[in-house]
Amino acid sequence: MGRLRKKGEAGAAKAYVTRSAAIKKLQCSLADFRRLCILKGIFPREPRHKKRANKGSSAPTSFYYAKDIAYLAHEPVLQKLRDHKAFAKKLARALGRGEWSSAKSLEDHKPTYRLDHIVKERYPTFIDAVRDIDDALCMIFLFASLPSDGKVSASLVENCARLAAEWQLYVMHTRSLRKVFLSIKGVYYQAEVLDQTVTWLVPYQFTQSIPSDVDVRVMLTFLELYQTLLGFVFFKLYTDAGLVYPPPLDAKKDESAAGIGAFSLQDARAISQQSDSAQNQTTNTAGPDGKRVSSKNVRQTIKSIQASSADDVDVEMENSEPSPADADEEEFVPHASSSNPAESADLPTLQSLSTLPQSSSAKLFAPYTFWLSRETSRPIFEFLVRSFGGKIGWPVTSGSGSPVEASDDSITHVIIDRPLVVKEDETDEERDRRQRRKYVQPQWVVDCINAGKILLEDLYAQGKTLPPHLSPFEAREDAYDPTANVDAGGAVSIEEDDEAEDAEDAMDEDDETPEHAALKAAANAQDDAALRAAELEAEAAGVDFGSFEKAAKKATTKTKQKAISQEETAEEDMNKMMMSNKQRKLYERMKHSQKKRDQERTTLESKRRTIEKEKVKKNRGSQS
Amino acid sequence: MAPTASIKSTKKRKAAAVEDAPAETSFPQEVGLDLGSEGEEDGVEGDDEDDGEVDEFPEIDAGSDSEEEVEESEDEDEEEEEEEEEDSEDITDVDDDIRPFPISKTVISDITGQPKRVYPEIEPDYDSDSSTEDAPNRVGNVPMHWYDDLPHVGYDMNGKKVLRPARGDELDKFLETVEDPNSWISAFDKTAQADKPLTPEELDLIRRLQEGENPDASYDPYEPTVEWFTGKGKEEVMPLSSAPEPKRRWVPSKWEKQKVMKIVRAIRAGRIVPNKPKSEKPQFYSVWNDEPSTHPAPLPAPKPRLPSHAESYNPPEEYLPTEEEKKQWEETEKEDRDRDFLPQKHSALRLVPAYNQFIQERFGRQLDLYMAPRIQRKKLQIDPNSLIPKLPSPASLKPFPVYKSLSVSHQKGRVRTVGISPDGSWAVSGDESGVVSLWEVIVGREVKRWKFDGKIGAVEWCPRMDVSFFVVAIEDHLHFVVPPNLHPTVLSATLAVLSPATLPPQPDTPSPVKWTSVAAASYSADKPLLSIALPPSSGVPKQVTWHRRGDYLATVSGGEGQGGVWIHQISRRHSQAPFKKVKGVVQLVLFHPTKAHFFVATQRYIRIYNLAEQKLLKTLLAGIRWISSMDVHPMGDHLIVGGYDRKLCWFDLELSDKPYKVLRYHTRAVRSVHFHPTYPLFASSSDDGTIQIFHARVFNDLMTDPLIVPLKILRGHEVKEGLGVLQAKWCPRQPWLGKLSTVKGGMADPAKWSHCASDAA
């Protein structure tokens, strides 16, 4: 016999700690504990035996892994939080005593913590980080649209807006947007970055206010982590794409509501060349032929570099935004710039690999130029069109920086979202322009993106009733598909309906006639005796034998089939009794969920059928 | 006003610098306002910039004050006595009752040239002493609300009532505040029950309190320190303590020096730089450039579900909820909703409103991320039907009974038990009314009927082939009955077994069980040939079971005493109780088919005893609440046990004392289980009115598990009074089943399964 084991010294009792015990161990406040949990990604666990984990008590508590808490105890951030507590006390004391100079020196040495190590711990590889930025993006986009108030500082909102713009710039630059969905909650975007699908939700442009039942502190803590995470992720993404991070912000443009256009993407190599050349110049005493290089030449060389490295860098962007390389191009010296591009062109780097030619759908809108009508949301459609290679312009009311004017002849599509109104006093020029352009509703852009091809514009023309907008994310196999049934299932269902209707009619009208009753009896007859009785009845009713036999045969085959299937099911049922308990439960659960899904589908189908029937009726009514 | 004050002050300063303190206190007393003193004070301090403050005071007072002051300043050159006189007059004017003592004044004596304190002279008239002059009301310090309802407010010194002064209404009060210039410095006097202007002292006190000064005007916080022990000639000469002076007083600290030197060295080496700008790490850099750690990454949080068609701003119409669905959605709790939104349809994108739950949903997601416990679940992508075990088709395991071929019934009473002859051609059944019927199995004809008094507990046919008789168990008795129409050789052998010519010798000790037999000569088929009288009050035997050889039989009675188990040996005409004491109530017993083992089932356990060695071999835990039936496989290595809690356990005796398989398929209590003696079949009958037939193949190879295949569910029994099929028995040589039930049976083709059951409904 082994040694007696004491209770509570091993197993679940040791592996789990309650939250209050954890706080006691860490010697911090509950708020600090929450903050740490959020930052470190530690969440409660559900022990298999709650009573054992809670040392015999069955009170409802949340449990954490004891190892998680031990791991938190070594966290530098926790130490910093404690330091901050001491600092706050010292500062309050200094202020209370009016010791301004010591308060100032304290303030200068205020303990601050960084989250780099946490980002590294939580996401050991870059792919891990990219996989997990969905929530971060959602939060950033939400806070970018919030008004700043006492709880949410203006600088925070500004930083969020900057991060959001950086992400959009990157997605546009790499053409990695895949799917878009206009939902009632906001716009869902899905991009594919490093083979990871990243989905984020952006609310529609309305002023949101934080409701009172939401704890802002929790959100801000999350946001703190997310800002750091996104900063590092974007840094890596940008540098891997050969761009400078952070992209410089043009303050003037930003003030005039240029949105994303206020940022300019810079090629990192161009910058490095520039600095190289600057160095060269300092060493070479600017020779006479150095002056002869015109700005045009330099621009061309830079372009060739960019083309060699990333062949589908946003052309429009480069035209519209003068890169700083252009600014001081006069100083360029030919030796440096001619030597470098050869090197860079030969080296197959990661970025050249990552910008391999993508599928044709990435350049979906490349041949078109769009004009945004005043009532459409510019941030959404600018992002969409530009990430698929299109060119887009907008009126000044939607912000500055539009690359095309309303009167530009290159505009092929106008995205418009208002009812059709016939304009009385239209000049010839305007009419001509209107006829040359295609006026589509915003859904067309999104549906084109999801379909991966340019759809017919007629369905989406201005003022028309739009076809339903479907989610591109519906992936389940057996889910109800609103598109598939239109041609194949629809016809069948209509036929069935007709049958059913016929049957109903028969029920309504001919129930009294003895022939039908007899035939029905034949159909219902189960065994020989009943069949014979039915035959006699039919004869009496005056039904000819042929039709009776047909009905009887149909009925018998039906019953036979039924019997066979019943036998099979009975066999299966019997085999079920040999399942283990675990298997049986699993089986029942699966069957239950299957049934639920089936039911959902059937209700949707039946609803659709009734809707279609109504439509047909209405059409008939309108025709007659 | 200010200039006058300053002029006066300068004059005064010329006169005497020390004089200003008493002047400060004396001037305001003249006018009942401290503005003079204030201005003067400022002037004295050389601060002439307080015009604004001075101007704040009401003009009337200021005017009168300044006039007086001017007069005073003009009279400054006059003798001081005059001034003093004035002062004392002032004091009486103000009738200050707060200060009990007259205020002194420090003046420089003309004679000595030293400052001296001068008190105002007291005139010896009636009103000279202000301290004795008092308020007319002498009521004392009593709560004044006692006089609330009375016309007077107290009594004066002569005992006359002091009438309550008239107090106007609110309007009067207001007018008073407007008209009376003193109203803003007056307060309600409780004893006089009227508003009285505050005295300058009180006002001064208020001012001091407001400004956070010491309330005592005469307190000087900047008194020069008096050096008692420092300075020449004042040092203490004698030490206070005789202890020698410690070294630390005069030797510089070594540790301090070390600490300082450490800092000095650090400064010299450039390790400490004062006001060094903080070395800023770049905010973002490539964290992922160095080797990733070998630790596995923490599991990523599950991603939220992607939106479905229903969430679209313009969904297909079938997704829109009907009125009932909407109502139902609104009525359900937020947590219970399967969808957190109601699908809506908007005809244009510009009409889509803001989603009002956006921030809540984000917040909910975050709460999930850090507060919800996460469990990793494997998602099974399998067809649920693949979970059903693949068993050989029942069609390939024929023969087994598939339908009812025959049904016979008892007249009345519930049929409890059935026995089938070892050759399978006869069946005998007993009911609760005491009727035992003998049936021909193939045709279903009743050959003979016996009537016993009392309920029949069990009927069992002797398994021997050379003889033919059966045992009927009734209250306290076992009767051995020989069926009619036997072959003569069999009959003679049977008679020889049951009532031999020479009886075996009686055992030495008298047994409580009595064996009585009828002589073979007087044999008749109507009467039992041999009877065993069990000890009285042992009740109806619940079970009779034969040993395979047909010499021993065991009975279990419900009554008390030695567990009610008896083993009877026919050849020796001897009965014995194998157990002195049994834990629990014995439900069933069984002989092992090949070994000298004996199974005893109590309510929960099954114990296996070795009869030869007389010891317990094994206890089986069935996990059944109440064992109802038990049978052992003809090979002897497997045991099936049925229970009233619907379970059926299959024990592999070689394997473990726990069941190898537990089946729960009957919806009601299992009543009986029986292995087929020759075919690999077993059947279980239950109160739900069904009999289930199983194929049960047992392998000699120890490694292969027994194969159990459910074959057929035989239904068609009416359940009466909660009782279904009470017993089911196999025909020994055919794959037929004999069964009993409380219900009338039907009949069908005897080729498949026969059905000797009956009933009296």
C-alpha cells in the first residue's frame, strides 16, 4: 500500500487557483489583474471537477491555471504597475506639500511600461500575429470613428485613425482585399495577408457614443495592446513590402479631409539611395557632369527601380503624390543611382516574391475610372476601388485630393445612390456625358468584387430595385443557398406545389364523389383483404379496373418501399443499442444539430416558396 | 481716504514707531468699522497700494471716519491725554461688552523716556464701567425657543418683562437690507431677539478667520527669539550627561564616504550623467527578426462567426422575419437568442442606419476574450451514421425466431413460469391460480392439467434424457410429476429414480426437509410421485434450477432462514442448505454447466462459489440496482444478468468482475434472460412487452471478444398491469422460443419459432 495522500495537495486542487487567490498572490488590485490578464492573454479555465479545484466548495468562482498565475508573477509589466502605484503616492505627497521641483523630477522619471516583449511572447512568429489581428483591426476602426471625450482622448482617436489608414494603404498597395460584405452592422472586409485571411468590420460613418453599460477601461486596455501589436505588424509588413514605416502624413492634406490620401507610401530603397547619393555627394566634390543630370532622368530611374521591385505599385498613387525623392532630385549624381538599380533588380528578394502577379481579379477595376456621388461613403468606396486597381474621384464635399474632376472624360462609372430624377434643364454636354457613363448603385461594386468579375450594370442601374446582396462568407455545405434554388429547385418546388394544390383541390371538391374515395381506399389498402374490399368498393362505385389497378399498384410499391426502408431503419436501430454510452450521446447530439439545420433550411425554403407563389399570383393579376 | 491715512501714518511714524499697535486697535472703535485700522495698518507697513480695498467700504462711514480722522490728525500735536480721553469715550460709546478689561496703551513717558503702559481713566459715574452695563434681557443662557409663544423674551434686572421687539415680515427684512447701511454687518442676537450690528472686534475676528490669521489680534508670530543658552556668556558649562562623547560625533562616516565615492567614481567614469536624455528605443522595430522561442505559441482565440446572408443590408426576402418571429425574438432573453440581430431590408445603402449595438458587441467580444473560460473541442467532421457499429446482418445469422407461430392460453391466473422438456417436444407451464398445464409444443394442444393448491412458483423439467419428469414448486413444497403417455422404458426409469425400491439410508442428523414418495406400484399421472416438504414458512420457491446431470436441483425460497437456498440430491434423497449465512437476499442461483461451481445472485452482487472446496471464488459487480434474472452460457465462461433497472450485463468470467458489456435497450424492467442450449443465441424478455433475440458467439480463443449482434425484437405482447413477458425459454434443440406472458399469444408458422405461452385474461 502506498502512502496515504492528503487531500488538496495534488491534482486539480493544485493546478487551479481562484481569481481572488490569484490576486492575493500577485499583490495587485483587481483592476491591475484584469489589465494584466488582457495584456498577457490569460483567461480563466473550466476545471473538470469544480469541487475538487475549489477545495471542496462548490461556490461559483472563476479559476485560472496556477501556472498561468506563476507566469504572471514574473511579468515586468506587473512590476511596473507596482512602481506606478508607488510613484503615484510619491507624486501626490510632493504635490500636497507643494514641493514642485521634486514633483517635477518625479514626473520626469515616471515609470512607463512597454509591451514589445508581450507581443513577442504572445505571437512568437509573425504569422501568429497576422492571424490574430482581426479583433485588433475591428477595435482600431471603431475607435477611429469615435468622437473624443473625457474617456477617449483625442490623441488616441488620432492614432487609431492613423493605424486604420496605414492598414488600408497596405491592403491597397498589395492588392490583398478579397471579399466585402455590406451588412446591417457595418462593412465586413476580408483580406488575405501572408496566406492568412484577415476579416474586419468597419461601422458605417455615423457618430457613435460609448454606451453607459460598457466599461471603457477594459476597451482602452485592449486598445493599448492592439495599438502596439498593429504597430509592430505594420512595421514588418511595410518593411517586407519595401516601404517606409510609418508612412509620412501630409498635415495640410489631412486637414482638408483627404483621408487616406494624406499619407504617402515611400519606397524604402528610394530613400536609402537618396541618402547614399547624399553621402556620395559629400565625398565627391560635385563634379561638373553631376549637375547635368536632369530631374526627369532621375525620376525615370526611380520609376524603373520601383517597377522592377514591385510591378504593380499603385500607379495613380505615385502620380498624385510627389515622393520626397522628387523634391531634391537636382542633387542626384549619376554614378550612385546607376549602380544601385542593377543590384536591386538582380536580387530576388522577399518583396519581389510577395508581389508576384496575382489573379486577374486583383486588377478588376483597373480599366475603369469611377466617380463617387455625393451621398455615397467615400472611405468605403475609395478603399474598395483602389484596392482593385481602379481610379476614383469624388466631389470636394467628400474631401479634398480627388485625382479626377467630375467633368473628366475618362470616368466610366458613376456610383450613385439616389432615386432617379429627370433633370429638366440639361445641357447637351451634360446629357452626352451622362450617356457615356454608367450609373450604378454602390452594391454593384461590392458584388463585382465578391463575384470576381464585372457584373452587368443594368441590374444595378440607378433607381432600380437591387438584387439581394448575399454574404460571400457563407461556407457551410448543407446551408440554404438562396441562389441555387432559383432555377433547379425552384421549378421542382413549383411542380410539387402544383401537385399539392391539385391534391388540395381534390380534397376540397371531389371528396364526395365515390370514385375518388374508392381510389383513395385502394391507395390506402394495406393487406390483401383490405385490397379486395377496396376493389369491390371501386367496382361498385364504377371505377374502371385499369385505373383501379394502377392506383393499387402504386400503393403497393409505395408500401413495399416503406417496408424495406423500415426494415433498414429497424436494423440500424438495433445496431444502435450496441453503441457505447459516449458514442450514443455524440450520435444524438450530431443528429440533433443536423435536424436543427435541416429545419432551418426547410423553413427558409418554404418561406421562399410562398413568396414566389405570391409573386406569380401578383404577376398574373397584373397581366389579366 | 488713503492719502489721509498715509499722511497720518507718516506723522505718527515721526512721533513714535511703537505707537501704531494701540492706534490700530483704538481707531476702529470710534466708528464701529475697521476700515481706518486697515488703511492705517497698510500705511504703517509702507504699503500704499491698497486703495481698491479701502474703496470697497461704504461711503458714509468712510466719510465720517475720514473727517474724524482728519480732525484727529490735526489734533495730533495735542496732548496725549486728550486722545486717551477720546479713546475712553469711544469705548463707552461702543459699549463693548466683550472686553472685560480696558485697553492699555503704550506711550513713551515724558519723564523717563521709556515706553509705559497707560490705561484709560475710569470716570466714576454710573455708566463708566462698560462691563457692568449689560443687555436688558437677563434671562441667561436658556434656550430662547421657550419664549417662542410669549410676547416677551425675558426679564430685565428689575424683573420686568422685556418685550419682544417688533419684527417685520420678509419684505421689511428685505427693505431693511436695502435701507440700513449696517444691515450687512449685523447678525441676529438671540437674547435680544433682534438684529444687532457686529462690533468691530467681532468683525476683526471674522476677517482674521477668513484670512487664516491667528484669531487673537494681540498674538505676534514674529516675536524675536530669546536666546537663553547661546551667545557669549550664556553657554552651558556643565554637561547634561556624564557619558563620553561618541566617536561618530567627530569621526567622519566611513560608509557615507564609500557611498559618496561610489557615486563620484560613477560620475567620473561617465556612468551617471545628470539630466541625461532618456535613451529612446524606437517605438516600433522588427520584433520577429530574431529566432522565435521554442515554446509553443498560445492558442489563438477563436474567431467570431462570419456573417451569413441574413445579416446583409439587402437580404433575400425569405430571411426577413415574420411578425411572430419578430415577437418571439423580442420576447426571448438577450442571451438566449440564436441571432443577435433581426434581419432588415433596406432598398439603398444610403438608408442603412447606424447599428446601435456595435460597441456593445465589440465589448462583449472582449469580455469573451479575457473572462470566458475556453475549452478546446475537437470538431468531428463525420457522418453520424458511421458511429453506429457495423455488425453482420441478421439475415446472415439465421436461424432465429422471427415471428409468433403459436399461442395458447391459460384459463385464468397469471402465467408465471414455463419449463420445456429436454427433447423439446413438451412444455409445461404454471400459473398463479395453481394450475399446471402440459402442452404439446408443435401443435399446441393441452395434454394434461394438474391442479395444485396455491400459487405455482416455478416449473422446471429435469434435464436428463433417459427419464422424464418435472418439478413443480408451490408454497413450501416441491412436487415431482411424471407426465403421462411415456414410453414404458422411460417410465420405468423415471419411477426407479423418483421412488426407488430401496430407499437410501436416512442421514444421521434429522433434516428439516422431508422427502415423501408414493410407491412405484401405485403410480398415477394425476398425482406427484415424489414430494419434498421444505421447512415450514419458507414461502413459495422463486426459482428451481437443475444441475446439468439431473441429480441435483437447487431452490430459492423467498422466506427467511439460511437464505432460503436448498440443494436437493435425488439419488440420495437428501437436502442441504449450502450457506449458513448469506449477505443480502438471494435472488437466484445457478449451477455451472461444467464445473462444480455455484452462482448466487443477491440483489446487487453475484457470487461464485466452489462447491467442492466450499469457498467463495469471485464476486461480480453488475452495477445493477436489482438483479432479476441470470443465465450462464453453455460453455460456462460467460454469464448474462438482467436487472429490473432495464440493464443487461454480459460478464466474461475469465476477464474481470466487471461487466464486459452493458446493454440498455429495453424500456422497462428485464424479466428473464436465457441462453440457447445449442445455438449461439440468447433472448431477454421485458415488461415492455418485447423479447429481444441476440446472436451471441463465444470464441474459444481468449483473445477474441464475444460477438453480440442484436437480431430481432419480438413484439406483440400486450402489457397488462405493468407486466410484460415474465419468462422466455428456448426449446433445447430448435431455435424456438417458448415464452410466457400475462397476455394472450397468437400463432404462426412453427418452422421458425414456437411460442408456448398462455394466459387467462
